[in-house]
Amino acid sequence: GVEVFADKEAFDTLDGHYAYLTGSFYMGLIIVDISELSEPTFVAEYQTGHGLGAQVRGDTAYVADQNGGLEVVDVGNLGGITSWANSTAAMYDLNLGGNYVFGVDYNNGLQVYNVSLREFPGHVASAAATGSQVLAIRLMGRHAYLADGTGVSVMLLQ
């Protein structure tokens, strides 16, 4: 079996019978079959560099890859996982909202990418956070909550 040591950063997304994990500076994206919860099984790994967070929609995983930025990964063929695209801005965490990825860059706050064409994510907006060292984001309705070294910034999304 597979031993999974999951903490807040490591356990990112469930999609059907699969769990998608990140959270190590060296493992990237790990995919585990959890159809038998008592015996999770390793399925695949995709090296992203420093995977810190991921969300999955359909056969696409969106990975926050620290200094590697946003990495868009095709997970439709688990035997041959490939990357479609990545951004140049750093990304420490992300959330999906509609056709957009809302990510946080440690030093530069909120970064927004249009992923309606997943092979070509386009940077569409950014906004500075009130604090510094932004490490996490959560979306709730029309608000983005950014956690940094001093507290939480709340941004209205339009």
C-alpha cells in the first residue's frame, strides 16, 4: 500500500476515485487511487518542481509550482502525464473560479489567469495584498481571502 502523510498543504483535490497531492518541495503532483480507502494505491507522479497546491477540473490539473508559477497539467492519460503550459510569475497557492485561476505570488499578491483555453493560460489581472509574503488563497462567493505573514486580505472580485 501507499502511506499518505497528508497535512493542510499536501491534500489538495479529490476527483472521482483519485486524490491529487502536493506539498513537498521535491515531489510535484502525486496521484493516488483511493477507490479502496483502506488501501490507497500510487498511480502516477508528475514532477513540477515545487508543487505547493493543486486543483483539478476534468482531465486538467492546475498546480501552484512556487517559482515555476502556474503549471497546467494534462492528467487525462495517467500513463503519460504532460504539461501544457506554465506561467512566469511565482505561485504559492491557487483556487479555480469559473474560467479563471486565482493564484497568489509570495511577493506580488493576487495573480489571475484566464484558463478557458487551458493550453494557453493568459494573465489577465493582478492586485497587491495589504500584507507581504502571501502564501494562501480561498475564494468564497465574490471575495478572495489572501493569507500572508501579517493576517488576511479580503478582495472583492468583479
